[in-house]
Amino acid sequence: MFTESDGTVTDETLMEAVRNGDLAKLGILFERHHQALFDFLVRMTSSSSTAEDLVQDVFVRVLKYRGTWRGEGRFDTWLFRIARNARADYFRTRPPNAPIDEADQYPSHAPLPGDLLARNRDVAQLQRALMLLREDKRELIVLARYRGMKLEAIADLLGIEVGTVKVRIHRAVKELRDIFLRLSESPSWKTTNSVGSCPTT
Amino acid sequence: MENDKLSRLLPDDVDRKEADSLDATWRMLGAIDAPAADSDRMRARLDAVLDAVEHAAPPAPRRWLGRRDLAAGGYAMQGLAVAAVLVVGIAIGRFVVPDPTRPADSSSEIAAMRGEMRELREMVSLSLMQQQSASDRLKGVTWTGQLDRPSGEVISALVDALIHDPNVNVRLATIDALERFASREDVRRATIEAVDRQMSPLVQIALIDFLVKTNERRSAPTLKRLAQDPQVNDAVRSRAAWGLQQLG
């Protein structure tokens, strides 16, 4: 399939063109996917500048390893696989909160999620709980809830069965709820929460 | 969004009450917003990479300072552009209007002009490589491809960028730029040192390729260490093992 039903050229066709040397087509793929990638990465890292650097890294990897694209699966799954690897590589050598590359020189112009949500304590608590969740569990929630990925696509991305995805989503949300409840009951939260300081709505 | 309802994503045997309770958390997750991407800035960074890749090899003759270069470099670059125009203008003037008081010696004039042009190109490259913006530094590295016989200062700047530049793309472009000078001892030593010090797997892999291409056998102990270190990225480990094989 070279085009969608509405005549749009498919991602896979564009990627094939990139593989064959038409590098300008990468710009179209970037326009289509950078926001989704950024959203995934900023929710995973809680840092706009880190997410921005990682999106850049992902597209550089696509460029560098374009020859490995076989056109056998969905482009977006391949792209997110690269994004997961890029993120893992990024944090393998750095503690999650260490200043990275030019993060200091690229200050985020957009407010962090925590700032956005400070006016709503419950939501801010939930966000904090999400960041306290183990990374693999948080990733599942981000993919399913925020990226709206189908179970089959998540299974393909993670290399597991659909049934396993369901079980893991169940466990992840359950744990998230438990952390959220613990945070809500914690007296320290009411006086010193690190996410937001606005009054309860 | 398709996954707004959690129950569709849970195993069939999850208790209904439990599913409803979790669904409340799931719905609340929808209220957590995320910052928007700075698309223009990100696109500009990608364009700089594409530009660098497209112009990396072979360094064909290309335009002098274009409008985009001027915009990127600000006043300093405009100053350099003016200087370039001045040098070219003086050179052309000397040829078109010969000075009757001087003996005609066109070959030395041409040599002098070429020397001035080379110095100017070097100055532009070095100046760009010292900029704060990664895309400017990337341009500076790419510009060195236009220099026929770059001075030691330019090569030192490239070596320094390879080891110390904080931006992955600049370091990658530097490796490509240094390929021309692979016969130099300082460049070879720097690449061996860099492969050990790099944090980015992408750069490490490119350096391993460089070492193999230049048949740098002194890198074997470093590659061996990388190939055996479980802390090292899988792709880097296997590339290092491959590199060792290639170097025999």
C-alpha cells in the first residue's frame, strides 16, 4: 500500500524513499510524528529539553540506520522502538535528573507538566504517582493512555503477547492507584508537595 | 481517544468492581497535560542535520555565505561576509585594473588571493565552531570540508569538538570531517581516546567504523574492552567485536 484511502502517501512509502536516498522525505515523517514522540518522551522523562534532545536523536538514528528499514512492519512502531532505545541509552549513563548535553542551553519555553497542573491537587498527586511508578509500568500507561496505542501495537512494540499486555496494564494501573492513595493519605503531601502548591480545588 | 475506557484493555477475568475503581484513576490520567513541542526549533535542528549530511561528502564547491548563514550567525557572520566580499573585491580589482607601478606577476597574485581566501574560510569555520548554537557549530564543522589544506588550528578544533562538544550531531559530523585527515597521528590518537570517552552509542559506533576504516590496530585493546563490558550498550558491544575481527 503506497497511499492511504485519502490519497496521502503512507509513512512506509516515505521511509522507503528515505532509505533510497531521498532524505528530504524525512522532513515529512518528522512533521507527522515528532509531536507524538515528544509527548511520549516528555511524559517518560518529565523534562522538555531532554525530550526535545531525544526526538532529535531518534530522527538522527532513523537517518543513520535508514538502511536497516525493511518495510515489513508499521513505521510508527519502528519509530517508537528507536525512541525507547534512545531513551534507554540516554539514561544508561546518566542519572535521570543530571543535566544532559545542552539541556541548560535549551531551556524549556513550555511549562513542565507539574506547573500546568499545580492548580489541581488531585491531578498533580496522580502525576507525581505516575512518576514514582516503575519505568516499564509507566511506559505502558503512557503508550495506552496518552498515545492511544492499540493493544496489538503495544504488544508488537514490546515484543510480548496481547494477553501479557493486558495483564501488565492491569498491574500498572493498580499500582498507580495504590501510590496515588498513599500520597493522598500522607500528611507531608498536604504541606510540602513537590509538584504543585496551589490550594485544593 | 480509543483507549479512554480502561476495561477494554484489562484481562477478561478482572472483577467488575475492581475495573470500575481502576477506571476512575484511568480517567483522571486524562487530565494530566503535557507541554507542547517547540516544533519550529526541533525542525530547525533536524534541517541542520540534513543539511550537514547532504553536504558532508564530497565537499563540492558551494555558495559562499548565503542568507541562511547570515541569519544564523548574526552580526559576527555578517562582518565575516563583508570581509569576504572585500577580499574578493580587492583581488578582482587587482586583476581587472592592473597597477602600472607594479610588475605584472599574475601567478603570485593568484597565489596570494588563494591564501587570503583560505584564511577567510578557516576563520569562518573556526568562528562558527565556537558558537553557542549547536546548529552553527554543525555548520562550522561542515565548512571545514571546503578547506583544501586546513591549518593545524582547524584540525585541532575538530579534534576538540570530537571529544568535548556536548551535542551528539556535532560530534558525528566531526567524525566525518576528520576522515580526510586520518593519516595524521594526532587525529588517530584522538579517535582512539574518543571511542573510550564517548557517552553516545551512536558516536561510539561511528568511531569504531572510523577506526576500522583507517585500520587503526592500536585501538584493539580499547575495542576489546568495549566488546567485553556488560555495561556498554549492546549495539556498541557487538560493533566493537566486529571491529576487532576486522582489525584482525
